[in-house]
Amino acid sequence: MLNKIKKQILPMLDTLGDALGQYLNMPSEDLLVVINEFIDAIAEPLAGESEEAVSLSEKIKVVLLSPIHDTVEGAYIEFCETVAALPVQYKAVFLPYYDNTWDSLKSVYEAFAADPMFVTEIVIIPIKRNTPTGDKRVYEDYLTLQGIPNTFYDEYDFETDQPDVVFYNQPYDGVNYPKFQSHNIKPHAGLMVYIPYFLYRHRRLEAEAQKTMLLNLPGHNNADIIVAQGDSYCKIYNRSKNRNKFVTLGSPKCDNFYWQMGVFPRYPEWDEATAERTVFLLNTHYSAVLNGSFQTFMRDVLEIFENNEDLALIWRPHPQSFMMQSESDQKGISKEFQDHINHVLNHPRMILDRTSSNVSALMYCNAVLTQESSIIAESIYADKPVFLLFRNPEEALPEGIALEECLKHLAKAREYDENDLDLYSAVDYYGFDETMPEEALTDACFGQLPLIRFIDDIRNGADSKKQLRGLFREQSFANPDGTCGRSVHDYVVSLIQKD
């Protein structure tokens, strides 16, 4: 029996007890009719759940025909005890959105779907995305083809379903349609569990910056539980008003990496392009479509790979890049981006990766070149050397940190604490091992020399950050052995059983 049904029935049993007491004190035909109809209303959801409970409900109606206090009371108590003892199933609803975010919920869903204590349901939610020509609704049922049943979002109703647990990985209510905004879900859900769709990049921030950083979004504020990927995640946000919601269980996204590292999807054309070559994964943000300076830099990067036969490139633009590119054709602002796409598609040692998961690209590559992105943490988890590309100097730190602060962090990057590593200690980037004067920062950010130096190191087997990546993984990822989903399951069950 679903928990929501049991929660509806138990108060009705109390009401039935009161009505039976009133009838025994002052029998009347009218009251008997009302009681019998009320018993039928209680028994209706029990049909198919317990023949014994339905039979006992009928027994109450029979003994009421010759009402003897002890007999009626005994039948009522037996009925109540039978209903209370019925095994309960809890409803768990999962709300993924883009196909490349499903991996952050997948192992949790599998753990709950395998537990007979739960009934599970997936609803892929639509997202509003801002493009050069206005908002666009983005929705795709990518799970049916994988044999995973799911419900179309218009056919699901929270108020009717009353789920016991809702798992979601989209905290930005501004891009959610009203039905799926967290404040509209919360009144109808038992537990709201937020699981980040990305791996967190641990960086030390000034105290004031923490106040304006993540975890103060509506999706965080309305959560009952925020699944933290590691203790460092909790430490960096210890000033957040949502700090008491953090539970260090690891990121289920890591489970996907862990289980696919040896059996990831391979592609013949990728095998041919990368055979006996040093392979680099280039990850770019969707805003690169509109960034003229970065387009110039992108041309320089492609030129490096064009001129080196022993190198291969897998370019993985952010999926939204193609939406912005196609929507902006009429404005002519994506021509360079399209030129880069064509160049990569037509080059025998370059691959355009538009698969739903970045696991294959990470497994094929020897190292990663990326702008600020969650792929940095994913690469470190996969033990891949990382070179961090900045679109602009200010991108060394998130919004709210001035250029002077950026320079200070760059200058202090070598002064790492092995017990509390900063992101920049575990990756390479422009000027990492040298003091960088302010006037040289822009040249470094858009120059080729540091990147070429990194590429040469990787092709020669050098990996100066390997030890620090290992330390960073230990500090940043709880349950890194593919058990995050099970850990989330066990924690949620423990909370339910307390109730």
C-alpha cells in the first residue's frame, strides 16, 4: 500500500471510531447509513492491497446490525490493527532535465527502483532557455530509448501523487516552468532532495563572496537535503544559510564515471582519429559562441593540432552552443563558430563530440583543455591532467571577485595546503608556476606559449600535478567507489524509518 493511501486512511479510522462510539450510545438508521458508507470509503483503496482488511471492514458492518459494545469494539480494533500492519511502499519521484544531467540521478534511481519498499517514477522536466531570439522550451525524452520508463511532464500532477521523496538536480527555478518550480512542489512532497547535476570545483573564496555564491538559490532554499560530494564542499559553504541541509554522501555523477571507466562507449571513427596519438579533450562554454576574442583563440588552438601529426583533438562544445548557434544564424554572429565546427568535422584527427555523456571523451583523452566548467572536477576524478582556459582574465574567479583578487589567488596558487587543496593547486593554467605581473595577464590568457608547453609535457609523458590531483580527489569526493547512489538511498530510508 502506498504511504499516501495509508496516511489518508489512518485519520479516517479515528473518525470511524468516534462514529461507532456515537452509534453505540444512540443508535439510529440515518447514522448507520452514514457509517456504512464511510466504511466503504475506507475499504475502497484497500481493495487489491489486503483481502483480510476488506473482509474485516465488512465484519464491522455486520456486527452493527446487532450492536453489542464489546463485539463492535473488537471488530473495529481488529480492523485498525490489520490496516496499521499493512506493509507500506513509498513514492520516489525523479526530475531530471537535459540528457547530460541524468547521470547525476541515475544510480540513485537504480537503488530506489531495486528496493521493493519504493515505487519510482521519472518525469523529465522541460527547461526555458534564453537564446538570441528569445526563450525556447527544451525537452527531450531520452530515457525511453534506453528502456527506462518515464512520464510525460504534462501527465504528472504533484498534488494528486503526493510523493514521499522528490529528487531533483535543477536548482534554478527561473528556467523551470511553474509546475516544476521548487516552491510549487514543496507543499506536495515529503522530502525534497537536491543533488547537483555537476561536480563541484572546490575553490577558497573570501567570506563575502561566499554569501553571494551558490546554495542560496530557490532550489537550495526549498530542499530538505542537499547532497554534498565531499567535506570540502561543506567547508567552502559553511556560511551558507542552507549549511545544515548538507549531507556528505558523494556525487552520484561519480558513480557513472566509476562504472563506465572500463566499459565506456567506443566509436570506430574516434578510434581511427586517435590511434597512436596524444589525445586532448577541448571543452568550451556555450557563451563562446558569442565571444569574438575566444573565437580568435579557438582558431589558434585548432592551428596547434593542425600542425602536429602526433596530436588528436576531441572538441566538446556545451550542448547549448548549438541552440544559440542555430538561433543566431540570422544575426550573423555565429559564422566563426560554424567555421570551427566545419573545420573539426572535416579534419581526420579532430572529433566533434555531441554525445549525451562526456565519459567517452574523458576516457579517450590523455588530458583536458577547458574553460571554467564542472568538467574540471570530472577530469580530476578521472585522473586526467587539466589545463584551464580563461575566456577573460576576470574568469579566474567567479562573479563578485575583482581582478585584483584574481591576481592574488594566482600568485598564491603555489602556496597550497595539502590538507585543504584549492582547485588551482590540482590543475595547470597560464602562468601557474611563475609570478605573473598584472600587465602580462591578458597576454597570457590569450597567448599560445603556456598551452604549447602543457601539450608538450603531456605528449612527453610529464604530469606534474598527478600527486596533487590524487590529494584533491581524496578531499573532494566521498564514496568514490561507485556507491554514492546507494549511500543516498540508505540515508533517505533511515529518515523515512524514523518517521
